[in-house]
Amino acid sequence: MNRGLLLAGLLTLFLSAPALAHFQMLYTPQSALEQGGELHLKLIFTHPFKCDHIMDMAPVQEFYMVHQRGEEGKPQKTDLKEFLKEITWRGLGDAAGKAFEAVLPARVVRSIGDYVFVLVPGPYYEKADEGYIQQFTKMIVNVGGVPGNWHQPLGLPAEIVPLNKPYANWTGGIFRGVVMSNGKPVPNAEVDVEYLNFDVNMAANAFEGEAKIKAPHPAFETITVLANAWGEFAVSLPKAGWWGIAVPDVVELKHEGKSMVQEAVLWIQVTDLP
């Protein structure tokens, strides 16, 4: 990748973004696991910094994982739709909406290496824009510390390809990635970043507790950077927890006679130094 990536990312202007940025979540409590076993996942469409609005998810079109055991292994794709179950997810106040959960048996996530989870829900109709949104979400889990295919593109219509391991980031570090569409970089893409600002109660299917960050101004709720001419971007990671990275409007097309945008989402986890 271009040697000027880090400098370009750090010099990128931070712009205010829409207060109601949408993020399709694909959540599990821990992304760096010592050993395999049963894995619980929650699929929620929300605004993660405020958690005060839960959008009803459309039926899931695709839900699968690509597993690779080490750099020399061959990626194996596994369809996971059979494990999906519809649930109601509750946000702050009276917010609630249709979501999904998946309990993956131990046989699915039992070997060491990387597991790249991919979620493609059906298009969501946004009344305010009179058009549809479809987000392609990735979340990567590692078992045993042996890296695999975390950095390999999958050729999705809208995709963020990591340049750092998404499951191994220290607080205060820099995360880098490339915005891609159908395997090709997207130059000068707008990249939105939000922090998952509330606790996740897996048993109650709800966000809860107090906000972890108090934003001094709405512009700080969603931070936006611009990718460079090669689709590369860099963002700082000032706090431990889960961070969502979303790229809006990667692809524009029509769906049921209305406009539709396809967007990329990647979730990364940040850990405090001991």
C-alpha cells in the first residue's frame, strides 16, 4: 500500500456527519478468542452512539462466514442462515425494532484462525430519503491467535478491507482500511466512524446503562474522514470497545422503482493496554 497512507489519514479533515448515521451491527462480546466454542451473535440496525433508535431489519438475504486457518490454509465459506432467529431488540427509552440473533454451535467455530462473518440484509426503506439502503457488514473473529484471511477482500459490492487486524487493536492506536467495490478501490470515499456507546445485554436483547462518552457537540457523535485516491483511510482509536466504520453510498442503483444505495460496514474491537 502507499507509504503516505498514515500521513494522509492523519491529515484528513474531520467533518461533521448526519446525526442519524445508520449502522448495521453484527455483534458478539469478544472478537479475540483463546479457543473455539459456541458463539452468540446479535444482528441489529441502529445508531450505535446514541442507541435511541432501532430500525426494523428486512429479511436477511445472506449470512455466512469465511474461515481460514493460518496464511497457508484455504478459505472455506459456510452458510449460517439456518441459525438465524428473529428477535425484538430494545434501545434506550421506548426504542425497539426487529432484529436477529444466531447461536452458532461449537462445531462451527472450533478451529484456530480467522472467521470473517458477512451479513447482507434486504434493502431498508428510509422514508426521509425516499429510497433504500442496503449495508454489507463484516465482523471478524479470531481463535487461538493464528491469523488467516482477515485482510483478504471478498469482492462484495461495498466492502471495507482491513489493513490492521480488526480484533487486535490497542487503545490509542490507528486503524487503517481500504474502501472497495466489487474488488476495486473506491477513491475519495466518505468514511463514517461511530463508537458503540452503551452496554449490550445479550440475555435481555437490549442496550442499557449510561453513555460511555458524552459528546460535547453533535459533530462528535459520528466522525467522518475521507479516503485518499487509492481508497485508503486511517482512523484513531481513543477508547476501548467496539467501533463501527461505515462507508455510505458506495454503489447507487434502483430497487422497486426507487433509488437504492449499497454501503459497507466493518466492526472492530479495541482493547486497553494492561
